[in-house]
Amino acid sequence: MNNQAFVFVSDVLAATLTRTNLGIEFKYLSDYDGQPIATTLPVETNPQLYKGGALPPFFTGLLPEGRRLSTLKRQLKASADDELSLLLGVGTAPVGNVRILPTEKIPPLPSPLFTITADDENVDFSAVLSHSQIPDPFAIAGAQDKASARTIAIPVKSQDADAILKLSPPEYPQLVENEYTCIETVTAYSHKLRHELVNARIIHDKTGRSGLLVSRFDSYGGHRVPVEDGAQILGIYPADKYNVSYEEIAFGLAQVSATPIVALRSVALQVALAWLSGNGDLHAKNFSLYNKGNGFEPTPIYDIPSTLIYGDNDLALSVGGSRKGLSKKRFLTFGKTIGLPEIIVNQVAEAALDATEQLAENLLANLSLTTRQRRDIPRILHSRRKAWL
């Protein structure tokens, strides 16, 4: 068991995490004068103590979720509350420009666990899972849960670029095709949305199994850049990602953004898209900001499946105290509450309506659905659109 971890920012030693009898102590080096590790961890000389084995929320937010976290615990023989050991297990290359290592020596960035080449048909996704030491979930029974808790996401390399390979868990069949349909449909209107979405494509292995290959966005100019998700920015732990409101997300992101109105608009747009596409899993970790050199700005939109298909009809977080029935009137009130001019909120609503107009039709065309799903999905999405027109 390691009792100390060294924290690097862009390969510069910045701080330590130390296990003590009282908990985990976070402390910046006395001579460190670089950028803060996180927006919630300003550079200061006084150490901070976190009790019960917990890390500062920023670091806990770097841990994987879903099956990768379960696998990590098993590999390290670490308990869920031994977050320092878990962090050291993935700290060589987490999201962003921060690395957490067991020594003061900086190793090169590790190679991805698997490489996806242009010759996709020779890949076997079961081998990818095995290589990643993740049991193939099609042999595992699992409780019904939010889609994000069952996600299978594996770091890979594709055509000299870092990527994430996402596979459909058995609890959420066709999640790959579902999310790709949503990305493709909305991306066609990215010029009107005035917002980027992640680059993604569907690939198939030699058995015909589908995977969604999603490009990572935490590199720019050949270097890793700072990235923080909404939970990290708010200083909350991943376990609380469903326990905040969209208003809190908006205020938190705007507070650290280089251009607050851009961050506010991004949150409003993502909430609008979530409601009009039936995405009930837009939680705090599905909003992010990154800093490519000119201050924090919204990252490309990611993780946008339509969870209506799995019977998840409500928003993940609340708007004006409710997760249900988001009318245009309530959306306009939301925009006003977070400080957006009404003209911008109306433009966002119009752009989201345009971007999701063909979604129901595309989902029906691209997914194998039951008779009930084929009836309910268009009915629900059309009803929501009607309340926004």
C-alpha cells in the first residue's frame, strides 16, 4: 500500500497526497508557483486534510466509473474507501493535464491498452475487454441502473489519436447505436447550435459486435490540457452527481469560465437537447470545461444517448425544482434565472428544436425496437416538441 502520491501538472511536480492517521493530506510544494491543480484547489501553503480515506473531490472525479472502477478495485485488491490506492492505479494518464504517481520521477505516458486500426474487422472486442481485464458483461447479471453506471468505456488508440471505445452493456442494448444516432443527428446542426460535439464513429469487430469510438478532447497542440467536469468544478464527489440542479451547474461553470455567458449558454443548450432528445442522464459529470490556453471554455458535448428507449423519461437533474415536464415557459424562466438574455435563450431553444427534429425518425430507423418503443418514443418526443413550438 502506497502512503504517498506525487501530483504533477503538465509534468511539473506540484503537490503531494499523503495518507496519515487522520486521513488524506493534500499539500502544495512550498516552491510551486505554477497553475492550480484544479479550480477548487488554489495554490496555498496550508495543507488540507480529508478524513475517512477520501480524496479532494477533484481527484476522486478522476477515477473511472462503472465496470472499469469495479475492475480496478479487484485488480488492486483495494476497498472502495481506499481512494488513494485507486487513484495511483489510474493516475499515470487520467483526463486532463494532471498526473498522480507513486514516485517523483515522471515516466512517459503509457501506451493505450489496445490499438484500433483502420482494419477494424480484425478486432475482437472480447479480447479488448480481456486485455483490459474487464470481464465481458454478457456473462454477468447486473441490476438495472442509470446508463452511466453500466457504461463500458476503454482507453484505446485509433489512427495515432487517443480515443475511448464504448460498448453496449447488456442492461442497455444498442446503447452504441443509440448514442451514435443522437450524436450524428445533432452534429448536422452544430453550425446553428454554435457548439462542438465529440467526434465519434461506429466500428464493428470480427464477430459483428458494434463499438462507439469517441475521440478524446483533452489534448491540444500535442499537449494535455486542463479539463474539469461539473462535479469537480462544484467540489462535489461523483456519488453526488445527481444531487445538484442545472442552475447550480450553470452558476458553477460560469464562475470559472473565461467567458461566463458562453458557459451559461452551453449549459442551457445541453439541457434543451437533453429534454428534446429524451436524455435522462445529463448529470453533473456530463458537463465539462477545458483550457486550451485562453481560459476555461466548454468542451465538445459528449454522452448524449436517448434514455427514453430504456424507460428513463425524466431529466437527470432538476430545472426550477422539477425533473419533469420542461415546457418552453419553464425553460425560458431557467435561462433568466441563470442570467442569460431572453433573446439568447430563445435562440438556444430554436436551435435545439431544429437539431432534434429528425431524431425520433432516426432512432426508429437505426435501432431494433419493440412495438411499444416504436409507438412511445415518437409520441413522447413529438409531445415535448409541441410544448416548445
